[in-house]
Amino acid sequence: MSDDKLSPRGRLVVGLLCLLCGLIPILGGFGISPFVGGRVAGVPDWVPIVGGGVFVLAGIAIVANNHAVGALVGLGATAGLAAVGNWIAFGVGVRSCTMTFSGWWTSTRMAGDLPCRIAFGWGAVLLDIFIVLMALSMAGKAFGNPPVFVRLKKAVEWALLAALAPLLLILAVFALLGSGGGALSGWFSRRFGQIKKDGGDSR
């Protein structure tokens, strides 16, 4: 991760803030007082440790300001997020989460075990595929992009596109509904506007 917009002192400050944010859940996961208050029943101790580790890795990447370090940290952070997502989707226990739907209206409701597992499972699979793609890209660069790596990367890219297909389909439907709704609204406006004008002329 390289960001020339930040001065060395700025990178140090932001990196230390990330480290601090990550250390708090890590210490709680290890049961170190007074950070154990955030523990949730049924959640394994490794989950906050891994979640905090993502922030720690981000802090290291910001302070290091090195492309190679940033790539490795990005892979590790994505793997941490994927681990948590896979546990939510496929781990033991009953899940419950809040789901928000946005469109012409916005609604929020509590979802049960199966909807939560489906949503997080889809996200976890996306992250899993993305991790493989990142690893193949890094390995390909390290070994000069041999043909086998290129073919594997193309196959994983197609798998990622297939996993994204449901989201792309939903976005396409909303886009069509949005444009259709706008056209329908314009037709009603013109139609009723003309009727009102004709009625006014008749007087």
C-alpha cells in the first residue's frame, strides 16, 4: 500500500490508529481484561482476533508504504475477512442478522438463520475466489507469468464473474425498472397535463 498524499508523520499516525483499533478486539479475544466486555456468546475467540488482525495489517501496510508489503497485507486482510464470513455462513450455531432493502422504499428487518447464511455465504464465496485470484496474480508476477498461471487466472476470473452474476442481474433489473418508471411517470405527466389543459380550454 503506497499513498504519497500522506506525509511520513501522517502515515505513522494513521497506522498507529489502525493498530490501536485492531489491538482492542485482539486483546479481548485473548481474554485480557478490561477488553473482554465485548465478547458475544457463541462467537469463538478467534473471530475478534482475526477481525482485529485485519486492522493491524492495514496499519502495518500504511506505515511501511511499500507495494510488496501492501500486496501481502491485502492478501492477509482479505483472508481474515473471508475467514469470518465463512464462519458466519458455514459455522455451527444459529445466526440472526439485520437486513436492509433499498429501492423505491427502504426497510430494515431481522433475518433468521437461513437468509443470514445465504447472504454471508455468497459474500464469503466471493472473497474466497478473490483470494485465489490475488494469490495467482502475485505468484504469476513472481514466476514470470507462465502459461499455467495465466490459464488458472482466467478460470478464476470466470468463476468470480459467475459468482457476481446474481448481483449484476439485480442491478440490471433495478436499472430497467428505474428507467421504465421514469418513462411511465413522464407519460402520466404529459397525459394528465394535456387533459387538464384541454379541460381549461373548454371553459
